Amino acid sequence: KVGNGSRIDAFVTITGEVVCLPHKNTEGGITLECAYGLKDAQGTYYGLRNTSIEEIPPVNMGETVTVQGTLVPNPESQYDIAGVIETDLTQK
């Protein structure tokens, strides 16, 4: 967010590995759920959100994919991510 509280969204194309997103807070109990996300070559994690009414092609954990979409900040996320990529396109 910028000083006036407005969002800064950016169109991105990111290639990375499909992973379970790491939690921000590792103190205390951690649940065993897996929120799918993307980890790029620099080790940065991104959440993914499908914006299409069509299904994104299925991908497997550990698979390398390229995702295009709008990167939206999500500082309230329980996961340690740079933001969420709102996408309707995933390429293997």
C-alpha cells in the first residue's frame, strides 16, 4: 500500500514451482492444510487465485508452471507471501 492507502497492483508473469505456502507465524500450533502457491527461482512465494469461471488446468505439487496475472498485495495473509496472483492463465 502507498501512503494514501490505495492498492498497487501489477501485471506479472512468474515461473516457479507449485508448493504448499509457508505460514508467517510458526510459533505454537501449525495446521496441516496445504494452500497451493508458487515459489519462484529467488525463493519468493506467491498465493494464487483463479479469476476465471473455467478451471485452471490441474497441476501437481513440485511441478514447474508459468502464471500470468495481476499481483495484489495481501499483508493480512496468514502465509509468508509477496502477494496473490489473480490469474486465469497457467501454463505448464
